[in-house]
Amino acid sequence: MKPGDLPRPEQHATAPAGSRLRPVLRAGAQADRNEADLIAQEVPVALEYNGISHATLLASPIDLEDFAFGFSYTEGIIRSSRDIYGVDIVEEPRGFIVQIDMASACLNQLKLRRRSLAGRSGCGLCGIESLDEVRRVLPALPTRPGKLSAQAISRAVEQLRALQPLHLATGATHAAGWADCSGNIQHVREDVGRHNALDKLIGHLIRHSLDPAQGIAVISSRASFEMVQKAAAAGIPAVVAVSAPTTYAAQMADELNILLAGFARGSLFTVYSHPEYLSTPGNSS
């Protein structure tokens, strides 16, 4: 089934986590008919740190422990995965509460980063009160020791398409994948929100002590500044987007020493930042 295709009733037996069946009316040029369809879940997810409510976001209710770790890390609330002692996920009628038990030394960072994030889905800036809060102060990543090949980037993009069961079933989610430097996808996380998918992926990496610097982040969405910022916070030196980047994302990638590519489809893509890290016939040294 191609991404975005409507699932047929006989495919519903293998409904992926994060989706639900719903009665629908198929209408159009042919005769109308009633069927069941799979749609992606989108639910409120509240994050609590040591009993303190911090943020409520709309997300897919899967891989929420990864989300807790990744969000906490990329938002600068924790310094490493060791700062989180435990995560409890409580399901309620209106959504989920993710209760995070973390080191008391991180509470000050929580207070500094605390803001209302209710319903974040697009720009990622809901609740920001001043221009100074838009961007975190992050160091530039170290210079890459080697170059990435165009073939590795294209291979990662191609593999990502087949590793999104929730999107293939519903057509309504984003994915973030982590590939090794040969372009082989190792881990994928999905969510209705592109920021959430990347946070889940980063959370998985740090929970399992995987080095984000030894790979490529491939995202199924556009590349906004916050996607680049999250990658930089995690130490990921290359971000490849299926769709377009923004000017702020390209500027941030320039400053943080990240290879940023967009419009990655088939064997073609466009490099917007640090093309010197790409091995090409004219740039292979």
C-alpha cells in the first residue's frame, strides 16, 4: 500500500499501535458504502517532573517513555539519561500523564525552561514570551571526521518510507529515523507531530547509550529551526528532510555545524548547509 492510500477492511487485522478503527462513509463517483477505516490517534499528553506539571502536547500515544527522555533532553531539562530515575505512564479518559522522576539537581533547569506548550504542533513556539527565549544557547558540533556519501543519504531516505507502519495505515503521521553513516536505518519513531517523532527517536538513542554523532537523522517532514535545534542538542551532525527547510533552520545549521539537506526524494536532494561534509565527485577529499 502506498503512503496515503486508504486501507482496505481486510488490512485492519494488523492495525498498528497508535491507530483506531472508525466507521466511515466512502463517497464519490461510485456507490456510497459504509466501512471501517483506520485513523491515527492524537491525544493530549501531559509531562510532569517530580510532581510538577510542565507541558501538555498533542501526540501519538506510543513510545511515550522514549518521548519523555527525548523531550527532556532536547529541551535542556536533563543533562543525560541518568538524570531520569523512572517514568510512569498513566492513561486517563482524556489522555495520558507521563510522570517523570528525575534528579533534583535538574529542577532549576526545569524552572528556567518552563513554559506552556499546550497543543504544540506547528512552529513549536507556543508559550514563548520574548525573542530571547526562541533559541537555546548551544555549542557548535565538532567537525565531522569523515564525509557522508550521497548514496548513503539516498539509501536512508528510501528505507524510511517502508518503516512507517502507522503512516502506511493512516497517512497522518510523521517519522524520524536514525541511520548509520552507510545509510542503513537502525531506528524509527512515529508521531502525529514531527517534533515529537524526533524527540522519541532521540530518547530511544540516549536510553540505549547509542552515539547520535555516528549517524544521520532522516525526517519525513519539513526541516524547521526547532528540528535542527533538537538534532544539535542531541549531537546529531546531519539532518535530512524529505520536504523543505526554512531559512532559520538553514542559518542554525550553518552556525551549529550541521549538514542540512532537504527535498530528499529518490536519488536527489538539496544540501542547504555544510556541503563540505558530503562526498561528491568534486569533493571527495
